[in-house]
Amino acid sequence: MTERFALVALPLPLANPYTYRIAETLGDRVVPGMRVVVPVRRRELIGLVVEVDSERSAAAPKDVLAVPDAEPALSPALLATGKWMAGYYGAPLGLAFKSILPAGMWGESRVIVSLRNGSRGHGGLAGDVMTWLESKGGEAAVSSAARALKRPVWDVIERLVRVDAVSLRIQPPDTAAASLTERTLALVGERPTLIERDTIFKRRPKQRQLYETLESLGGSASVRHLVEQLGFGDGVVRALVQTGLARIGQTELVRDPFAGAPVTLPPPHLTTDQQSALSSVIELAPGQGALLFGVTGSGKTLVYLEAVRQALRDGRGAIVLVPEIGLTPQTVSRFRGAFGDEIAVLHSGLSDGERADAWRLLRRGERRVAVGARSAVFAPVANLGLIVIDEEHEASYKNGEAPRYHTREVAGVRARLEGARLVLGSATPSLETWERTQDGLHLLPLPERIGARPLPPVEIVDLRVTPKAAGTGSVQWSVALDEAIVATLARKEQALLLLNRRGYAAFLQCPDCGEVWQCPRCSISLTVHQSPPALRCHYCGHEEPLPFTCRVCANPVQRMRGVGTQQLERMLIERYPEARIARMDLDTTSTKWSHQRILAAVEKGEIDLLIGTQMIAKGLDFPNVTLVGVVDADTGLYLPDFRSAERTFQLLAQVAGRAGRGPRGGRVLVQTRHPMHHALVWAGKHDTEGFLRQERELRESPPYPPATSLVNLVYSGPDEREVGSRAAALADWCTALSERYRLPITVLGPAPCPLVRIKDRWRWHVLLKGPSETLGRVVRYAARRLKREGKTRLVIDRDPVSLL
Ligand code: ADP
Ligand code: ZN
């Protein structure tokens, strides 16, 4: 019989998969897509079989140790998607699969062996494994068996699996932590006086200590904290409970806001426009895609819902992608309302174990619709019939680490491989997607808001000439915006105020010598924070106390520049004391579900003014919001990045779209110093096509996507000279390659990145421009240079969304 070998991808940055021998005893169970346990150095890791071959490509390969699952974890289509990703983005195959399979299914997850009912009596070597297992209550980790018996046990265990004496399963690393409740110890009844305590706790000093610790912790604490961090024994905890002075209870650790949340029932009838968009989606050929180009409030969600319903009717499953699941509770509740238990919501609050569970339910077809952010594009939905990408222009659809995939591209590949239909939706599509409507992507417009409600009028307020309100400190506050807010409050309506800069002030500067406080580790100024007060770096988290004097000239006065959301909030609280104000930015939403709490309060009418960064611009549908104010439209306008105009336009158009969604209508005020910038002009007219047309022309020269494709090759490392010279060598190599093969590409650089240092690493880049296919060839060559050269690293970013 011929020997067979498996190419196994491991979730590590290795250039190539490893080869393992498949012992005959494993039979035909080792097939592509299957998880296997393999030895790697001194560890046993879980890997994924990529190929099975009768040729060995390594000398003396080790054996595959075990096959824990009955079925392959990845379908052939997902396997092919992973290979495509590795090839297209120049990423190690193992990392491509790592992003496909949830974390709980990988790595050093423990393999658990359990005794099957009634099996006994295996003599010889197998006998001691069985006896040991019995002594462990029938179930234990394989690695502990090897340790206890002081010899390798995999061959024996594999044999026992074949005769059904034991079974294997892989325990995700965090199943223990996955529990949603936690045991707490809480004081009950009246607190004894100190004299009473002397009697109650006589000769029980530990119990008294525990009692008083609980008292100082506000009357209750988690048992785990008391035992693990504070060192109280289980016995002391039990004894205190027996005295009746304390009680064990359960508190919820994390609350899934989607589980019990009110579901929203969909509107019963489609409008004519929605109906014709839906028909076009249904008529798409398998593998084809469409852009649902609907203005804000045009009812795109209902079209997605009905398209999903149709897929289910056809006996197929669907994936619905949203930019950030925490920011789109309304979309999720609409899908829950329509499909109930058919849905698996893949949100960031899931533990690795829960995520792996959701994954299995989808794989087995017990859930047929997956809703989630970027990585849900890999959801193993059985018989996939539809992929929806809501707000397809959002930057969060691009993965920030290798493989640096774009969700839209992956979705396109999956749709073609599985014969699914792809629906991209946006009021402000990316230029790339817009370009594709000329070339195969169907364009489905929804030009009007539901109920023929007009889009809110946008007034551009030119900060250079407009009268300012008095007494607003450093905040640029026009009389127009001031009056609009007063009127909104008087009518008991709500307003959103967008300021895309968190913190108190953008930076601190000495008015005398001009010195700006910079991060010692990054090439960026430190942001001033007031709650709590500090200078903080938004890239690396570096923090230092607010200085009183200039470190260069010792001038005692330091000036804050660039108003941030904290400062705006303080000003608003003073100016509109009767208003209920909330702020939503990274600093107020760092805890789980804090987004939902703020948004729920707005929905219930408990907030009058919501201040926020770009977070408040997305997908929210609050009919009582009648005013949107953009406090400073210029924050992102002149960033050194080819997408800064596009991003500004999208942000303005999206946030403007939050106003006037109810019968009371609404208006938008945009404060700026660049009223003639085309991003502002077109956003002011709600004319997305006008913007796309003009911006597309600007992308011709110098060429930027979609006029050309891009690959950004970024070297980074602690030594600036080293990084610079590697980047120079890479640029020379690219130039030589292009000359030798006469490739139609342009090599730009080497040059320092606009952010030349982040987290103590210097960054230089080489930018390639040219046709996508040619760049693909260069990427495949460049990927061979990926191996780490000392502390200097190369990142290949194909189709970058930003060049900062
Ligand atoms: P978009 O995502 O395009 O901005 P939404 O999907 O949020 O718009 O829809 C806007 C509002 O219109 C929602 O409150 C939704 O419930 C309502 N709506 C959508 N379609 C209909 C319909 N056919 N009939 C009545 N109301 C609708
Ligand atoms: Zn920093």
C-alpha cells in the first residue's frame, strides 16, 4: 500500500504548511479540511489538513497523531477561499486559515479522551490507559495521560478510538470561562456590632477577616476573586455561609444584549422601489452581485430581510455582515424579529467556546443565517445562498493584520465558489464598488426615503465669517448652531452632535516657543484628556501627567489646541443646563455593551443631546432626532491619505442621514472652514453620484484606486537605519523585477510612512501601482521575503484602505 502524507496548516506565521505521515490505521479519515492533532517541536497542536498526497515533500515526516472530528471542519469552498486569500494577499496559509476557523478550534486546545459506556477489558498496553482513565472518572486530557504513564499514548488512544472504546473531543481553551454567571458571596441580615463580633467569631479570625473584607467591598464579591486573588480558602467561605451571615448567589457576568432584547417586527409591505430591488436580487444568477444604492432611510434593511427570506425558502442559508455589531443593535433586532432562532449572531461578547458552538450549529445547518462583523464572512453556513454586506464602504471591512483581506473581496470569491448571490448596500458606496457597476455589478437604486420623506436640508456654516456665540471658550460655536439646539430642546426633540476627535484637546502647545507634546514612542502628538487628566497617545496608549510648564523654554502657560469631545461636552453642560447629555466615543464605550446602553437611552428619549465621534454616524434610526450638528467637518479633510475626501464625504452624508427620519423632519448644520471643498459641497446637496464622479476624476492623476491598483509594502522595526535600508533594498528589488519582466508597474519610494513611528517602531514603505494582476505576481514574489529579518518586519498590504 502506498504511503500517504498530509500537508497541515498551523495557525502560525510559517511560510509553508508542514508535511506529516498518515499512519495506515487512520484509514481514509484524513481528508482536506479536517482538523488533526500533530506534533510540533515538543507540543501537540491542532492543525488543518490542506492537502493529502502520496508524495512526501519533507524528509522523515512525523505522524499525524489523531483525528478528533468525524467531519471536516472546513467545506471545500471555505478551504478554497483560504487558499485564495493566502495567494492574493501574500499571507502565510496557516494565518489565512486561522482567520477562518474560530480561535476556540485551534492551537493548544486540549484534546479530551473519554471512556465509552461499558467498555473494559483491553489488555496489554491499552489496559493501563483504560485503567488510568477509569481512575479519572472516565474523562481526561490526553496530555495528562502521557504524563501520568510516562510514555507516548497517542497510538494506543487512536486504536481505542477505532474499536469505539473511547472517544475524542477538543476542548476550546476557555470553556470554563465561557459561563455567563459567576458565584458571588454576599452579606445578609443586620451587621453585628464589634462586641457581638468578638463572640461570633471567637477563635475564627479567618471568618471575621472574610466578613470584614466583604464589608469593605460593599457587601459582596465574586467567590473567585476572594479565593484566587485574596487567598481565602473554600472552607472559610463555606463556614461563613453556615453561620448564616453570608450567602452564595449568582450574578450575571456578561449580558448578551441581543438575547433578551426586544425584537422588531418588519414592516408588512414593501414599497414599489423595494419590491423591484428585491426582484432584481432574486433574479441574479448564482455567483453574481448587486449594489443596493439607497439613500439613508430608504429601507435597505427590509430588502436584505426579504432576500434572506427568499434564500431560506429556496432551502439555502445566508450571511449578513454589518460594520460593527455593537453599533448596529437595531439591525440585529430587525433580523431577530424576522427569523428568530434561525439566526446565529456572532458578536464580540461571545467567548471562544460560544463562538465555536455557534460555528458548529451553522456548519450542521441547525442555524441557517449568520449575522456578524467582518469575520462572519467565513461563517460555515450550510448551502450558502446569499451574502449581504451592509454599509459596504466602511473601512472596518478591511482586516488589519495578515491576511489583510477585504471582506467584500472574500465575499465575492465565496459567492462565486458556492453559487451564492452577493448584495452590497450603501448610501455612499466606495469608489471601487461604484466602478464595478460599470462592469457586471448590478445597480439597484432606492432613490427615495420611506414615506417620501425629504432628505434633511444641509446648511453649511462657514466658520470664518459666521457670527459666533459668546462664552463658549475654545469651542467654535456659531450662533446658527446655538439657536438650532435651543429650538430643538424647546420642542422636546433630540439632536446628534458629531465631533470626530475624542479627548479634551488634540494637543498641547507652548504659546511661546511652539513646542508640541509628542508621544515618545510614536510620531504623533499626545491628546489632552481631562477625565481622568493626562496626556495620552491614541496609537500606543502611552500616558503622562499634564505638564505645568514647557519642557523646552519653561514657559508656565501651555495652550490646548483642537477641541475634542470631552471639552465639547463640558461646554454643552454649562450652556444648556436643562439638557440631558451623553457622549459616545472610544473612552465612554470601552466596557462591554456600553454602546447599547447609550443607544437604548437615546431610543427611549432619555437623552436630548448625543455627542459622539464617527460612532454615532452609523445605521441608527431614531425618528425623534431632528437636528444633526457637525461641529468641525474639517478634522479628517487634509490627512495625507488618498481617501481623506471620500471618508469625509461618507461621514457627513451618513451622519446627515440620521436626521429627519420621523414625521417631524429635520435639518443638518455643518461647521467648516473649507465650505468649497468638494466633499462638503456634494454632501451638502446629498448628491453621492456627483461626489463619486468628481472624486473619480481626481483619482486619475496621480493615479489612485480605482484608476490603478495599489500594494503598500511596509517595513517596520526599532532601528530606523535598518528599516530605511531594507525598504530601499526592497524598492530596488521591485524596480529590477519590473525592468526584467517589463511589468507595467510604478515603484514609489522608499519613503517614510506618514506616521513614521508607532509604538517604538520606525515605518518606511514602498508603494506599487499598476494593474491588479501584475501586482499579484509581485506580491507572490515578495511573500517569500516575509521571513522575519531580526526585529524588522515586512507587511504586505494589497488594496490598502489607508496609506497612513
Ligand atoms: P436605511 O438602512 O436604508 O437607512 P432603514 O432600513 O433603516 O433604512 O429604514 C428606515 C425606516 O423605514 C425604518 O424605520 C424602517 O422600519 C422603515 N421602513 C422600511 N421599509 C418600510 C416599508 N416598506 N413600509 C414602512 N416602513 C418601512
Ligand atoms: Zn504612542
